[in-house]
Amino acid sequence: MGRVGQVTLNAICLPSLGAYYFTMSSEDPLANDSVLVTSAMAAQGSRTVKHANTFAVFDGYGDIRPSAGGGDQGVYHNGTRFLSRYEFLIEGVRPLLLSSDITRDNHLIAVDLTNPDLMAGDRKRIQRGLIHVFRSKFLWQGHCYERYRISNYGLAPLSFKVNIRFACDFADIFEVRGMVRSRKGNVGPPVTKSTLIEIPYEGVDGIRRRTRLEFSLPPETLNEQLATVPAILGTGEEMNFSVVVSCLLEGNNVSLPVSSATAYRESSLLLQKARGRECEISTSNMHINTLLERAISDLRMLLTEENGILYPYAGIPWFCTPFGRDGLITALETLWFNADISRGVLDYLAANQAREVKADQDAEPGKILHEIRMGEMTNAGELPFAKYYGSADATPLFIVLAGRYLRRSGDIEFARKMWPHIESALNWIDTFGDQDGDGFVEYIRKTENGIENQAWKDSSDSVFHQDGALAQAPIAICEVQGYVFAAKKQAAFIADHLGFKNIARDLRNEAADLRKKFEHFFWDKELPGYVLALDRNKRPCRVKSSNMGHCLFANIASPAHARVVAKLLMEDSFFSGWGIRTLARGEPRFNPMSYHNGSIWPHDNAIVAEGLANYGFKAEAARILTALSHMSQYTELNRLPELFCGFRQRPNQGPTLYPVACSPQAWSAASIFSLLQSCLGLSIHALNRCIHFQRPYLPENIQNVTIRNLTVGDGAIDFTAVRHQDDVGIHVIKRTGAVSVVIDK
């Protein structure tokens, strides 16, 4: 995913938060995936909740406050912001914040407030701290449920008014991100009754949308901007009332709101369903335990039921929708921990695999989905993302996941079900993916509004030459060739188990040929390392980038070259102390504040760490785990964000956060599971009912890891990995079924 367009950033130091933040303005707000930022949104202390295709971003008070530059706060449904302002006031004044929290399962936001001094002219009418307000809110089936409990702790009765200011801009998510539209739909006159108000909007896509606010107590004042509820409380008395905000779409079967208690109970059951067959993980490091708990909660929240299939939406706020690449990488990172996620991803992407050429969607037979959008701009044809296929890497990664899932689950019948889709994906790789027949997969967009760079670094400026000049498409980027190599190896593994021995042999031969060709054309001994890409003239982009670490992940690198890459990636030019940068310091276009050219991405680091571990560089993989876990101590709720800035680690200072990073982000949350797996060298072979540890290793800040209920076929195992001075011991605590354990030291 990317935000195309150059950006300018201005630093704001917030030392009390232990980090630096930036304001950003886009020089190209019309560019695809651009983000317009005029406030440091990373510093606002947001609270995020999600259910299905509805999500909400509130501030720490539980409010939605419009800012001069817009901001990302709001209640969103199917790609549209239905509520753009929502502020709770006492006598027209904002309360004082006592505490703000979100439950560990990301289900319920809870906020405690009190009143400031409330004045009547120059007289203090109500002294500060006499009124307590508890507000809680959660989402369910297109509705935002909020309950208020307001108490009087004074020695005398109190009479006052509470106000709720609200607004509905019905902005498409791409508008919120900064895109300017030439036309907009129309907001109609509100429909008001005693306890509710509906604000209608007729979109340019012909769809009628409505925002409804319904109050359990009849407001004294109710119009399209304000609701006022009187409060008369005796000493020690309290009042309760609720507000339900509903996002209603014409033709969409959004049910009428049920009671708050019923909605909360039903939404809790869905979170339990999302747990699937997760194993339990605990470590000796309490902070890493907190990081794991937050990651699990974030993944459960982002898992969304699509036609009966659970699929991890990519991230909030900008990518709360299915993305192929993100779903696949999230599944790969969590495969050992919860294989159900991978099954859902494979099922969903197979069902949405392209079947014909559609240039306006960058679609070709066999190609795997890049993203699906549901907003007004997409519906109206202003953007091509209704069902968009502009990624070169999702198709081989689909095959890689299918092979790994078979190894992890042992489910031959599911592999048989996937085989026609795998064959179709392989055909895409060899034909549409390699249209010039040189043996490498290249990308070039077919639609003007499509994404220019169709690998994970999909910013318009992320692929370039040593002089900084942008590479021209068709572009063969290095990691995609690695993914294709891994895909053919995994497809051969599947073919073997389905009895297609000749196909398996041919695929292995093709993979071997690709590795030889790749080493010849992509290795640059002067760099030293794998070049970033080959441009349309087959001219190499001689740039030191983290992409070469993905080549280790795919196992396409020779052992000798892997050693060179491992050494390079751990040098100061790449490794900031917080993690590995996307681009080495000193390269052209390097900017630690950029989206892809010098920033640090947790999922990128997890992939690189797996690659390092593949070639035996466990200490280096553990160093990445330590760096990222340390970084998360400085983030709200201990989340690993989508990305952060690539400045070097400074003594007694926190990392520099990226202002518009998604948080939570699925593949960032999942990275902690991948990092642990890489350090332990853990692999599961359900077909052989075996758990394999390849040179297990733990960093100094983790003395032990305990994993319970790790399923292997119809069996399961509990074990503890204990760090010693020279190695890691594996101790089996409990075993059910015929599960064997193999440890290679």
C-alpha cells in the first residue's frame, strides 16, 4: 500500500510524549493514494474500534473533533464517513479528562470526565469536579452505541445541560486522505422527531446514505448540529442515557439497532469466534507479553467476516478493507500461531481471482486481488478500486501461502480445492506476468488511475536509479522474482502431495533456472547486494534497499550472497537501532521521514528477519525483534504501527513516529509472531506430525517463551523454550496425540 505524491514535513517536538511528530502537506493531493496532513494526527491519542465494514476513530475524550486540516476522526461505514463531528459538552464547555482507555480486546472505549468551573458571568455557578461523567462506546452492525452515566458528587442539587454537537460530511475515505473531488453529492434537509434525527445524503453514485442519531431521552433542543439534554440531579444522584448513531445505506440490510446489552453480547461472541485455534504465548519479558496481547486483540478486531470467511482487513483508518498483499503477508506471519487466518485468506482470494482481462482494473486471468473498495468515489468510477488487481507480488505470494498452509495444516483436500487457482496463478506468472519472455515478472499499470509501482513499496518515487532518476515501467523488482521462485517450489510441494509428479518436477526445474538467472542479472558485487529492480531497458537500479532482504526470505539467494546481504542490512546505514530502514542512509532519495525511502516498517523487518534466520543469522534476527519490541514501548497501547521514521536511535529519546501511519495495521501487528518464530527456528509439519526447531535462539531480554496448545494435525503440544548461555533448550510440558519434536542445534 502506498500514498503517491511527494510530501513536505515540518518538525514539532513533543518531548513529554517521548517522540517527535511531523505535520505534512501534500504537493500532489490529486495523486493516487496521496495523504493531505496539516496536523500531527499521530499525537492525538486516538481510540479506534471496528466491526465488519464499520470503524470509528475518536480522540481520548471519546469525541470526534474537526481540525483545520480535516483529520481522520469519524465514524465510517463502507468507505464513507457518516459522522464527522461528535462532541460532548457540559453547559457548552468541554469537560476535563480524567481517564481514557480501551479494553484489551479493542471492544469497548471507556472514558471518565468531570466538569471544569462552570461560570455564570463572573460568578462560579458549579465548582470544578462535582460532576462525574462515565461514557462508553462500541460498534455493532453499522451502529455506534454510546452510554452515559452522569453523577452529582456535590453537597447540593445541580441543574445543568449537556450538549452534543455533531456534523455529517459524508466524505469518501479518499477525500479524508486528501484527494480533491470535482463534484460532490447533496446533503438533504434533516428529518427530526422527538428522540431522533436523520441527515440524508444523495451521492453521485446514486446511493442514498443516512446518518441517524437516536437518543434514549428526548432532547430539549435537537437540530442538524446540536442536541441538548437537561440534567437535574440531587445530591448523590445519577442519570443514565444513551445515543445510538446508525450508518444507513439504501439497499443495504443494516438492521435497526437492538438494545445496547444485546449488541454488546453479540459483538463479544464475534470476537470469540475470531480467536480460531490460536495457541497461547507468554514470555519472561512483561513488555513483550503486552505487545503480544495487543497484537492478538488488533488482529481479532481487523478480522472481518466476508461471505462467511474471516479475512484480516489491512489497517485503520486508510486501509479498512480487504487487500491481497496485506492479507497474504499477515497470514504468513501468523500461520504457525493461528492457521485459520491463512485458510480464510486463501479462500477469499481464490473466490476473487481475476478470470478475464479488464484493463481498467489491471486485471488478467489468474491474477490475485490487490484491493476492494466500497466508497462513493469508487462506485462512481472516479477510482478503479471497486475490485483492483494492480500488484505483481500478490499472485506468487498466494501460491507461497497455499504451500505453507498445506505443510502447516496437512489438509490435502483443501489443497486439492486450491489447485485450479494455483494453476491459474502459475499461468499468470508465466504469461501476463512475463510478457517479454525474459524469465522475470514485470509490472506496468494498464489504467491511468492505477498504481504505478505494483510491489509493496508502491509510492510513485520508490523505484529509482543510482542517480535518483525514477525507473520506467515495465519494472522487474527484485523481491517479486524471489516470491516467484518460492511460489514454484511451494507449488511443486503441493503437486507432489496431489500426485502430480511430472508437474512437480517441471516446477522445481523452473525454479532452479530462475535462481541462476536471478543471480546473474540482479547480483551486483560492487553495490554489494541485489539491485532493487530492472527497468524497461533491463538497466539495473543499483540502490541499497531492504527489498534484498526479501530475497533471503524467499530463499532465492545463494549462501555466499546471503552472508553479504546479512552483513549489509545490519550496518548503521540500514539499521537505525529501532529496526532496518527501507533504504540505506546515503542512497539517492533517502529521507527518514518518507513513506518508503528511509522509514522503518515492522512487517518489512519481520520478513527480513525470517530471511536472515533462513540462512542461520539468528542473532541478527533477534536484534530486530529486540529493536521493534523496544520501539513499541513508546507507542500508544504498545502497538507496532504501520511504519515510523528512520532516524537513528538517540540516547534517552524515543523513536520518531510517522504522522499518518495506520494503527492498528494487520501485518504490523502480526510481525511479532513472525519474529518469535524466526528466532526459535520453529516450523510445523502436520503431514509428518512433527514440530521442528532449527537452531533456536532467544535475545538477552527474553529468558524463556512458553507456548501452549500448539496444534499439529489432530494433536497438540505445550512447551517452553529456555535461554542458556550458549543455546536454547526446548522442554515439552504436555503432549496430546502422536506429535514428535525435532531440534537441530
